[in-house]
Amino acid sequence: VRPVRFGFYIYRVFYDKLAFIAVIIFLLAVATGLLLRSAFRYYQRYNREVESGRAKTEALLGSIGDGVFAVDHEGRIIEFNRAAAALTGETAAGVLHRPYNEVIELSEEHPGQPAVRPDPVRRAMAQGRTFRFLRDLTLVRRDGSRLPISFSAAPVHDEEGGVRGCVVVFSDAS
């Protein structure tokens, strides 16, 4: 009689432990589901805020009368407003992610001297300071026409003080 009871006892202990483990796994699955749902909601809220901020930035840049563009640390255009498109003769969608010096051709002209091709964007990023040209700077537009402009290039710094890119504002100076 004893071997039967001992076997039953082992079966019962095993069954109790298995049931306990199943309950623990179920509770962990529920907790994981709740955490994932919470994380997904946070991600959705964060994504809406980012999109809202981007829409506000685009509306702000679009309403500025001066040409504004921004480049990343490699010199590729990441923002280009409507006024910049109108002044250069380019389309905003067509210039994104292209090197700025393929889109913006500048010439510094002084009477009696040969024209010089300045690169204030690269200088601003290399030296970490703002460069302004209020006269004597000409923008060569897409159609080849020339437009006198005022031009300002300011570096964008990251949290450690390094340069992450540059913001440029330019306008018709004729």
C-alpha cells in the first residue's frame, strides 16, 4: 500500500509545482502585455508630439520671407524653405539630402578683382562661429542669373559643444 501512496504524493507535489509555475508564467505574460501596451501608447504619444513639432517648424520656416536652409555635419541639406527655393530657383524636395555646395553657388565680387568662391557654411562649421556677408556676395541661381544677397551662416552645436551642422539665412539684397 505504501508504494502507491508515495507515488501519488510525488505526482501531487509535481502537479502543485507545475500549477504554481503556470500561474507565475501567466502573471508574467499579463505584466509583459501591460508593459508593452503602455510602451506602445507612450511611443504613439511621442510620435504625435514629434510630428506636431515638425509641422510647426515647417509652418514657421515656410512663413519666413528670407531663404533658410540647414545642413548636417556632412554638409547635406536637411531643411530648405520656400523662400530659399524661390531665391535659388530650385525645388525644396529636389535639394534635400544633397550637398549644399551643389545647390548654393556663391561668388564674392569686388570691383577690379576676380570673383572668389567663398564657403561661409564650411567656415562656420570648421571655426564654430557665425559668418555674415551683408554685401559683395552673389548667388548664382539655377538658371545662371546672378542675385546679390546678404548671407549669414551660423553653426549648430550639440550638447558637448561640437558642431552638428549649420543654419543659413539669406535674402535678396538688390
